[in-house]
Amino acid sequence: SKPAKAVKDVVEAAAEKVVDVLTPDVPGAPGSAPPSVEEPTTPHDPLPPKKEQGTPETRTPTGAETGAPATANGQQGAYLTTSQGARLRDTDHSLKAGPRGPVLLQDHHLREKITHFDHERIPERVVHARGTGAHGVFEAYGTAETVTKAGFLRKGTKTDVFVRFSTVLGSRGSADTVRDTRGFATKFYTDEGTFDLVGNNIPVFFIQDAIKFPDVIHAGKPHPDREIPQAQSAHDTFWDFVSLHTEAQHHTMWNMSDRGIPRSYRTMEGFGVHTFRLVNEAGETALAKFHWKPKLGVHSLTWEEAQMISGMDPDFHRRDLYDAIEAGAFPEWELGIQVFPDTPEETFEGIDLLDPTKIVPEELAPVQPVGKLTLNRTPTNFFAEVEQVAFHPGHLPPGIDVTNDPLLQGRLFSYVDTQLTRLGGPNFSQIPINRPHAPVNDMFRDGFHQQAVHAGVAPYKPNSLDGGNPFVAGDDEHAFVDVPVTVTESGKVRANPVSFDDHFSQARLFWLSMSPVEKEHIIRAYTFELGKCYHQAIKERQLQCLANIDPVLCAEVATGLGLPAPEPTVPIADAAPSPALSQLGREWPGDGRTVGIVIDDDVDVADVGALRQAVFAAGMVPLLIAPHGGMVGDLPVQRTFATGRSVEFDVVLLAAAPAPAPDAVPARDAKAGASDSATVDPRVLLLVEEAWRHAKAIGAWGAGVTVLDGAGVAGTPGVVAGDSATDVFAAVQQLMAAHRVWERFPATVA
Ligand code: HDE
């Protein structure tokens, strides 16, 4: 039989190998001549930069050109060298006292290589350790010119940017699709100095005062005894803290909503969170909040998808971002601002603008677009760019100033401080990714990892020896001006304004703004997370918080936990919903979406080939899934039934009904009553069932229609059976515009 023959082949091949080693005239055998394949000795040019990668920064920290050739990169010349540039003829063997002798201490190449390796790691970020980044450009519309003099917001100005996206809680190697807040940090290399907009994908924060940051992070990080769970909020210490420190309830509600599990970094909003103070040319001020609006809309995973992806492809978001950029589907966001009058109270419509646990609904203050961000280049080197990039909310250009938000004030200290340890000293702004694109003349000198060779003798002011250089700028020369805001006359206190005491009204506002299906997801998320807690008292205390936000929400979660729903202890707030907070009800472009197409050796190859082209033409990515790898006709197979899983695809199309393969692992029992299930490969049925459960559009034609019957999904909403691939894809595209087939989700609450 077939398998028996395969075993025989393997045994024979192994026997031949054994003989090879023992026969001296075989190359590589003991006593034989050295292998004839030698290391290439003809020099080749160093690796060229990847497609569309520009050259690295060739400016010194003072902004001057280094004189380095435009092609300068980390590897120069064709030969392997020591770090001092001496050419090497061997990096595979250490220097030994004879072939069988001990290794010699004098082997400076060995010691240099191993020592450098030993020190390759730097401390990961204490928060936001897991992330990824991309380069791009920001182009201003000019619409903000009346409120800020920031040069990069002047009409038509183009500014280089680097963006880093991240999760907050997990370690550097943790999974991308965990339930968490996402960081959205943008470095604008403006001509007037670098501006860092260090924001999140959630517009509010857990705490109102920076002094609580270590507390909330200690609570969210893994338990100190066993160091579990990794990158999760579903554990006792997190819910212990947020149920006691109730100002966290609004942010927590966002985390429990679909915002906590984005579909892609490309489909996330971003928020500056704090209120900033803008200053225009005339010196007039306004208060403002920053928003990033994704061109593709705000979309999320379902919880089951997110969990499955964590195992199947922990790098899902990282891969998605790079694949999209490298395929030319450049992600775009509009930067927008909500602008408020700068009044002494610093409130708008009764909302305290200094309280970072509050939003201002867009219905009250529209988000006005001021420019467009396009990410168009992936990093050349992850460590040099994504790991070493250092953001700081205090990196501000003229025209943008801070407010007294006590969270922002604390951040202004933290970000420089953390880089001293993480990047090893005070010269981190000289690392290429952190170098400003504006000239720098800061009179800072020396320190660890100093890269510059500063000239002159007088790094102090005033001086006469360096001719008085450098000079301070006047207002006309684009100086940064600290707005002379009046400071309170109440004296020093460790206290918050009274308005900061309202912890529930905006959590309720968010809840009331959700559609039924979004509410259902929130209920399930709370039920899951609290269900993972061991301490009864913590669950009860969080239920009390939910009772103070909304009795229906509380009752549903309490039922799921098998606990009684408590009565509210505060009056339920009278909150008006903000429809802009819901992710449903609009239509969005499908750029960069993944279309899984099930085929087998019996499909009409020309038909499927044409479909692939149509998918590409729609700006989406087709992936062919077949029983085996390699080719089907002239079609390249990208996934097999063994390597592909439903969660990789935004939509599943069926051109075939592949029969069960002898090696297929039965993924499920044949569904009772479903016809044809035994004739279709169970992995294809599983693919369709999962796609259906995750409310994805499904389409089939020809033989593929059989699969719909087998999976028991034929005729249900969002399942299209048609005569031709073209018709089915057109119908499915319409469904995709709404992101999901929402009616498939049960909704028990109105
Ligand atoms: Fe951060 N935060 N943060 N944070 N944060 C850091 O800086 C901190 C806060 C945010 O991709 C750290 O370089 C304090 C709010 C992002 O490199 C650290 C407080 C918001 C990133 C730090 C906050 C953020 C960080 C860790 C309370 C949204 C990733 C490594 C006052 C507006 C940046 C680092 C990147 C990173 C401190 C609160 C966003 C320790 C003390 C609010 C996106 O300095």
C-alpha cells in the first residue's frame, strides 16, 4: 500500500546517508577533501534598500548634513568586517589550540561578536511594549490656520511622520488581538521642531491624575506571584482596582466594547485624549481635542475571532499593516480638531475640559478636518525604528501648548524619564528615528552614546567666546511661547475639582449610544472578564458600578455571572446618546480586505482567475484555499485546508465543494439534518460555519453551493448563492460595505 512504500523509501534514503558518511571519498565525510562549494569571495554590493524605502537620515543631531553618501546604511562595503572595519575571512570557527583544543582568550573576533550579542536587548517599554510602526506623510488642509500658528498645519504643508501603534498591557512578544486599549502615537518631523501626538484609540483614560498611573498599570499587568495572565484585563487585580477607583469606569466600558478588539490598526480612530491649548499668529488661544478618523471606518473583530487569531496569527495586526502598505493600499486618516473657547472655567456645555475621563460628544462640537495622514513605508529595521522611537507629549511646536489636565502634566515628566533607562542615557534624540528634521542647537553636551562632535568652546549662555551663539528667537522667528495662563489663587492642595467626581454619567452616555448588537457585545465582554475573576467580592463590586451606569446592563451581566443585580447607589444620570460613537449604520470602502476563495482541482480555472483579478481591482486581497499547496492549473494556492482558518478572511467565497481528504481531521460531527455534509471536507464546513458565526458575508456558485447546504447556512442573511463568480462577488461586496452581516448576532437588549 502507499504508506508502506513511503516508509521503505525513507529507510532506504537514510541507509544511503549512513553509508555516505562512512565512505571517505564522499565530500564532507571524515578524511575526505574539503567541500568543493566555497564561500563566495567575489564582492557583491550590500543589500539594496527594500522597495520604496528612502535613505536613512543623513543629518547630524544639529541638523547639518553628515556628508554620508545618500545610500549610506547599516551595512557598508561588500566584505564581512569586525566592528572596526577589519575584513574577516572566517566567522564560523573560534580560534582554538588545534582542531580539538580549547578556545583561546585572544580570539578578539569571537569575544566582540558574543559580547555584542549578549547586549542586544534593551528593556521593553513598561507600558505599550507590544507595537509596530510605519512611516508616512501628513498634508495640511489649512483649515486650522485661524486657531493655531503651527507651521505644519499651514495649507499644503507636507510633513514626514512616523506612527507607532501598540497594545498597553502585554509584553513585547504578546499577541496583537487581545482586548486592550491601543496606542496611536504620531511623530511629526515639522520644520519648527518635532510634534508628538501620543494618543490612544480610546478618547478617555482610566485615571484623572498621573499619580495613579503606577496603580492602574500594576493592577492591569500580570499577577506578581505567577506572572499570569499575559496581556489581559480579565483577572482579579484589574477588576479589583477599576471597581474601587470608579473614575476608571468610562474607559473600562470602551475596553469592553468592540473598540477593545480592533479589526486592524487601519480601522481605528485615534485620540489625543487631553485638551490642548492652541495659539494663533495673533496670540489668541483656543482649547482643542485631537481626533484621527480612519478612511476605512472604525471596525472590530468579534471576541471569538480575536481569541482564535491570538493563537493562529499572534502578529495579525502587524502583518495586516505591513501587507497593506507593501501592497500599495496605504492606510489614511484625517486629523480633526474639536475647538472650544478658552474660558477661565475651561468647560464646554458643562463638560470639564481638563477631566481626561470625559469626552465632548461630536454632536456638541463637530470634529473639523485639518489634514490627512498617509502611511506609505514600512520600517527598514524594526529595532532601529519601532523599538527605539521615543515619544513625548512635551514635544510641541509653536502654536500648540498644554493645559493643566493633571494627567497630561504628569506625562510631561514621565516620557523623558523612561527613555533614560530604556534607551540608555540622555542622548536618545540623536538616534536616527528620533532626530528632529529641524536644526537643533541645544547646548546639551556629552553623556552616554553621544553621537555628535560639537564644535566651539562655550556651550553656555550668555557667552562672548562663541560670538554669543546660539541666539534666542523672538516671536517673529517662530519661537515656542508658553501661554501665560493665570494660575489658581487657592493655594497648594492635593485635591481634584468637584466636577471630577462624576464617574458614571459618560459611561452611561457611551452605553446608550450603542446599537443593540454593540450592547450585546459589551454585556458578553463584561460577563467574560468578570467570569474570569475568582473573588466574589470583586464581581459584586463591579456589578454595583454597572448598576450605577445602567440597570439593564447590570441585570444582563449579573444573570451571566449567576449573581443578583444590585440597586443603584447613585441617581442614574440623565445622559443623551451620541450616535457618532456607534460603529454601525454607515458604509465603508473595502480596501485591503481579505477574500478567501475555496477551490479544488475541478474548478473552472479561467473563471477563478478572472475572479482573482476582480478582487484585486476592488482593492482587496484574494487568497486561494485548496486541498493541497502548489498550483491548481495556473492558479497559485496561498492556503491549504491545513494552514488556512476562517479568521484570516473578511469574506469566504466557495467555488468548489471539495470531498473529504483521507488525511482530514474531522473537525465536527456531521450536522444533524444537514444534507451533503458527509461529502464535503469537514475543514471547509468548519470554515463556513465560523465565517457565518462571525457574521461575515459568504458567497457560493456552481459546486460551491453544496457547501452552504452542508454547513446548514443556505438561505440565511448575508449568504449569497448565485450563478456566476462575478454576480456573487458583486453581491458580497455590497454586504462588506457594512463590515458585517449584523443581523446574524442575537440582540437581547434594545
Ligand atoms: Fe503613556 N507612557 N502614560 N499614555 N503612552 C508611555 O513612554 C504615562 C497615557 C501612550 O509607541 C511610556 O516611551 C503616564 C495616556 C502611548 O512608544 C511612559 C501616564 C495616553 C505610548 C508612559 C500615561 C498614553 C505611551 C512607556 C499617566 C493617551 C506608547 C514607554 C499620566 C493619551 C508610545 C514610553 C510608543 C508610553 C507614561 C498615560 C499614550 C512610561 C505616566 C493618557 C501611545 O512614559
